[in-house]
Amino acid sequence: MLGALGLLALPGAGGAATPSDVATVWPRASQVPGGVARLPLGPSAQRPVAHQGELPLLVVGDQIAWTAIVGIPLAAAPGDAAITVQTTEGGPRQLSYSIAPKRYSEQQLKVSPRTVDLSPEDLARYERERAHQETVMATFSQPLPASLRMRVPVPGRKSSSFGLRRVFNGQARNPHSGMDIAAATGTPVVAPLPGRVIDVGDYFFNGGTVWLDHGGGLLSMYCHLSAMDAQTGDVLPAGARLGAVGATGRVTGPHLHWGVMLNRSMVDPALFLA
């Protein structure tokens, strides 16, 4: 189970991370919009149940020390936040934490005008796809992941960072919700953790896309693929090929858009990498 893995142990006996702890705990804590909070829950005979509002949270650890791993939305306002924790030893309690401000850089991009000013047909397609994707993103399953340390899904240069405020053809759009890795079309893309394929499709903005469910509300997505080598329902080990880099959807060139979602919040994939 999870508690047997040192990489999921809580930092330091007093709760404060030491330099050696920071290097061996994933995801790394970064309590900013688009980051991750690691909230100690203390001991309990059974795994506590934790929620952010109505959303269930990933809880890892063992009877000695449990930890809630909380994804913080990019749209979260800086300030105080809280989760609700329920254990078998007592009633529900609130656990507070703070979100620090972070200003992400801006990125100007030139793309096909039809992917910025959508026709009625393209807008209707996008809205249908968005409704479908919302059902995919609501996945919360067992078993929980045995490790939270991810491998990079494709070798290449990081061409665009998470959180960038994006301007397409002079028009501001949603912040960048993943990491872009530049690589040649056809370069294999592999699973960074074991996971079950929960969606495969060709979408207006994302192009060829595969979603993986790693358990406990931890999902990952792979976009702009030129080939999709997995089918919904497939169970992939870490390192298994799921597709190939491409330039499908709204892109400026071939690359992989890699997204990581935790409790329905897109968070920085870099926090899961060694």
C-alpha cells in the first residue's frame, strides 16, 4: 500500500520540509494557483476522507501519518482556503491552508484564424466536446496510485510552461493549463505513471487526445497527437506507448501538450517530476 513508499512520506518529524525531504517527495508542494498543497492529516487507523468543497481529494500515507494532496485551480484567488476531513475517530473537521499569489508570464501566439474566431459550426462542435470532457474530468477511481513521481512522457525541449497567460492572434484566452514539449512528429509518447485509458478522441482545440486515470482523482492528458495507440479501457504500465507527437488541433508546430489534473484542477506537471 501507499504507506510503504518513502516518496509519499510526510516531510520531517515536525512537519517542515528539509532539503533531503524536498528531493524525495512528489508532488512537490507549491501553494499557488495551479500548484499543489500537501496537508498533513495526522494519524488514523483508517484512511481519512477529505473533500475540497464537494470534490473528493487524494489522501496518501499510512496509519501513522496521512496526507491530503490538493490541486489548486489556476483561477484560485490568493488567501485562505480549507478542506474538510472525516476520520473514523471523530466528526468532520476543517483544515485551513493559504494560497500565495503568483503572476505567470504572457505568451503571444499566431495560429489559424479559424481556431480563434470560431464559426457557428466549430463553436457547436467545441461546446459538445467540452460537455463530454467534463464527464471525463469528473473521474475518481480506486485503487489509488502507488507512486506520485512521474516520468517525462516524451523527450524534448520544454517549449511552453504551465500557467502562461496566452494571447492568440492578439486575443487573450485561458491560461496555459499544461506543459508543452517540442518534439518531432511521430516521436513516441509514453505513460508517466500506470493508468487506465478513460478517453481517446480528436478534438477541435486539442487535436488527437488521450486521457489517463491514475486513481484518486489524479488524471493526465496528452494532446495534439498524430497517432493514438491506446483504446478506452486499456490499462497501461508506466512507460507504455499511448501515442505519438503531432501537430493536430490548435498548434504552431509539432509538440506534446501534457496536462495533469488533480481534484478537477489542472496543476503544474513539473511538480511531479524528479
